[in-house]
Amino acid sequence: MSDQDRAQRVSRLRYRSWRRGTREMDLLLGPFADRHLPAMGEAELGAYERLLEQSDPDLMIWLTGQAAPPPELDSTLRALLQRAAEVIRQGSAIAAGQRKTNS
């Protein structure tokens, strides 16, 4: 894949991350995509594309830790979901700490 093709793919994935259909998912996946997509390899980008094919309600419960992703998802996608969930939880903890100190 050429650099231009890769840049277009990453750009398309970022756009899809920020425009999911529900604002909550936009706010979870958008910042994650901005920060992590440029450094992902081809396998991870493919897994991220598959992640974006999942429904928002399913993604929400998986990313917030309310339920584990189903075992039938491939291992690359499961690893990516786990990584995204960790980043999201860290971001939530930081934001909560900032709200506390600003109150």
C-alpha cells in the first residue's frame, strides 16, 4: 500500500470514528482514532475497520467494560478493543481528576 493510500485509509477511519451516529461513540472513538490510527500497522487498521462495523450499543458496553466482547471476534480485534477500552478508561480517569481539581 502506498503512503497516499495509507493516509487516505487513516483519514477515512478517523472520519468514521468521529461520525458514528451517536455522540457518545463519537467522543469515545474520535480521540482514540486521532491519537492511535497513524501508528497502527496494516493488521491493526484492518481490525479497526472491523471494529467500526460493530453496532454502537455493542461497542459502548465493550469499551466501557460493562461486558466482554464475544469470543468469536478474532484475536486482533479483541486486542484492539481491549487497548481502546484501556485508553478510554485512562482518559475518563484523567478528566474526572481535572473536574475535581477545578471544582
